[in-house]
Amino acid sequence: MKRLFNIILALLFTTVLFAQDNLLQKANQLYTKEQFKEAIDVYNQILMTNLESPEVYFNLGNAYYKTKQYSKAILNYERAKLLSPDDEDIAFNLQVANQHVVDSIQELPGIFIVRWWNSLVNSQTTDTWALISIFSFLLFLTLAGLYFFARSGNVRRLAFWTACLLFTFSMFSWSFAAQQKSRLVNHTFAIVMQPTVTVKSSPSEKGTNLFVVHEGLKVKITDKLGDWLEVRLSDGNKGWLMAESIERI
């Protein structure tokens, strides 16, 4: 009975993968034929099946860009970038799409070491950092065994210090993977989706108008109260806006 159940599960899984692959091929063919609106519908169908990949988000972003829906293009490029942070094509298309954003926000320079550290963390995906961490830890265990069983003093010293370095590297890699995973799960960044949004000083329509932002702008979500979200711009300005006016990356 258990074996039959496993076979059924395997068949269902294979069927789902086959259907998703057919949908992706169909969407790509529609895009090639410049039927962008139809391609958008099929790409969104794929995402509704919980198949998330850089390729799907990237192609969906391209289709939105072709139909001049720039805020949605930016949103999907940003999602693709989350899954594949070092992809040059994604970065380039995102840069091109951002040229259509009305708001020109000068990002705070920040401390060099912080910018370097964030760049290092974002240089690889969650899975890559996790694999690096596991591989480094396995090497650490191998060298730890060599330290305990080697007879030569020089070999023991070399194994000890190399094992220490590998253990440290493994812990840092695991930490980087956790940080990348947190970004994927928590969705702390968002894109403004409405043409014009007035940012308030408090989570209320009666709050003082602070400034206006436009569609396509990327913001960081720092707090939530009911239907209101507190956001921070890249230049450090903060304020409250309605949750419906933005979409999380």
C-alpha cells in the first residue's frame, strides 16, 4: 500500500513538472511572437503553480516592459534578482527599467565596510552559500580527523589551523545563507505600484503630508500598523502609506 502511494505521488509530481514545462514553453513562444499580453497571462499562470525561478520572473519583467508597464517590470526584475543576485542580464534590464521612474532618489553612501559586506552577502544565492557552508564543514571534519590521527607534528599543526579556518568560513557562509533566506521570506522591500502616492507623517489620512512618491520606486518596509506601512526611501526619508499602494518584492 505504501509503495502504491509513493508511485502515485511520483506520477503526480512528474505530471505537474511536465505541465509547468509546457506552460513555460508556451509563454516563451508567445513572447517570441511579440504577443506580450498573452505571454504575461501564461507566465502568471506558472507563478500560480508555485514555480518560482529567475527565468520566469525575468521573462515576465521583459513582457511587462514591452507593454510599458514599467512598475510591474521593475517588480519582477527585482524578484528575479533576489533569486539570482549575480545575473548581469537581470541587473542591466532592471537599470534600464528604473530610468522610467519619475523619482530620482540619491542613495545614502553608507559606510564602506557595510557596503562591502552587503555586496559579499548578495554575491551568491541562498542555496550556493548553504552548499559552500556544508562543503567547508565536511572538509573541517576531515582535517579534524587528520589532526587526531596524524603522527607528524607539522601535519597536526597544519590540519589544526586549516580546520579552524574552514570552520570559521563554514559559519560565515551559513550566516550569509540565513541572511539571504531572510530576504526571500520576509519581503522587506517593495515597489510603489500606484501612479502617485502621498506619504504621511503618521498611519492616518489625517497625518501631515510629507512628500510624494511615484510608481516604480523601491522602498523598504520598516513597520506596519493595520492597513498602513511605514517605509524608508534610499535617501533615508521615512513615512507612512497605505499597504495597497505598494507590492512586496
